[in-house]
Amino acid sequence: MENTIGDWLVQLANSTESTEDDSVRMQNLLHRIDFPKAVVVCGIVYTDGHGTIESPPTSIHSMAKMIVKVWETGGD
């Protein structure tokens, strides 16, 4: 049985490892939720396509945690 996106995000948020497939899935998800320039490489997320002071790179796990938190609180 395949996991839902929510299940996958929770697993990723609670993990310390990621795969190339996780990077591709995260990049696709970010493009869908209004981060059209997002790039995910080797478990590092660049929401603006590259690291900047305003938007520094973050780990795929931290990004998953942030998305799960917003999802659980209804975006508040």
C-alpha cells in the first residue's frame, strides 16, 4: 500500500535520512505550494532556487517538519 503525501511528510520529518526520490517528491510538492523556483539537491532545499540571506538553504527534514506543522495547524 502506498503512503499518502501526508504520511510521507511525517515520515520524512521524523527521519534523519532521505533518498533521491524524497528530493524529487519534495521539489514537486514545493512547486505545487507556491515555491516555483524551489530546488532540492542531496537533501538540501533551496526555496528560491539558490541560497540567499533571506532564504537560506535548509534540510529536507526541516522543511518537511515546517510543512507538517502548517498542515496540522491549518495554516495559522
